[in-house]
Amino acid sequence: MTSLALLRRDKRGATIVEFAIVAPVMCMLLMGAFDVSHTLYTQAALQGIVQKTARDSTLEASNAAEAQTLLDEKVRDQVSALYKAANITISRRFYRSFTEAAAARAETYTDTNANNTCDAGEPYEDTNGNSVWDRDGGNAGQGGAKDATLYTVTLTYPHVMPVAGMLGLGNTTTVSAKTILRNQPYGDQDSYGAMVVRNCT
């Protein structure tokens, strides 16, 4: 029997070849699972942080801008403990009711140029009286007594595993948490004036 025939029948080392084929796929799956798990954990932790801070923000003593800044700094400190390289964005929008906050509808306007935004002098109904067309119908800030405030924290950070970049999905992931709570009824709720028709810039 020739050496070529012997080599063809020799199966030693076949497992190494099979492992070399399977190993990269298994490594990619494991890294993907770790990355998704980390994202889910971050989402859950962030939601807890947001719920606690939003509750603190609705108290009368927390309605001042200085108190809100301190609360936001606490959020940044807690989020930084999750991921130090994170980019953190915090926003507050207030509405007259939970229904308005949940709907977050744009103020009515006439879209004459059909670009789905209020611009170029198009008329709109300024229902919340802030002299600006609002895509979500709300006002910026914590609001006052009895207002429903939408508190949102958005966190952008690099993936903990490189698998997303390898698959062309980008190098960062974004996680957002939000909650709507009503401010403490420490006084009468402010009321909007009559609706005014204005023009977008």
C-alpha cells in the first residue's frame, strides 16, 4: 500500500480540524450572548435608577432647578458605575395629564410643504403656550404642582464585546429608560391660556 493511500485512510487529527471550524462560530455566539446580557442588565438597572430619581423629582422640595441638577448628578454617578465611558442624556418634559404625556402628540399644524415638520412659516396651534411648536406637545422642565412629568435617561456606550462591530452593527449601543410621574399636589396646577395660532420659523 502506498504512503498516499495510508495518508488518505489516516483519521488522526480530524477532531482538531473540526474544532478549528466550529470554534470561531461558538466564540461569536458566546460573545454575542454576553453583549446582549450586559445590555439587558444595563436596561434593568437604568430603569430602577430612573424610577427612584423621578419619584424624588416629584416632591415639592425637588422642584427647584438646583435640586433637579443634584438629582441628575446622582443619576450620572450611578450610571457611571455601570459604564464609565457612557454618554448620558437626561430630559424632562411636563404635561397637564398622564393621558397627554402618554400620547405625546405633536401640536396641530398645517404641513404646507409636506416634510412632516413645522417650519417655513407654517401655522400651528400653540396649545401649551410656550411660543414654540412642540413635536410631543410637552414643555421642557419638571413643571409645577400636579403636572405629569416624563423623565427620560438615555445611555450610549461602546459594546462590551467586539462582535457587533464584526457584524457591521456599529460600535456603540443605546439604552433608554423613562417614566411618567405626577408632581406632588403642593399647590394649584397652572392652567394654559387660550390656544394661540402662531407660525413656525
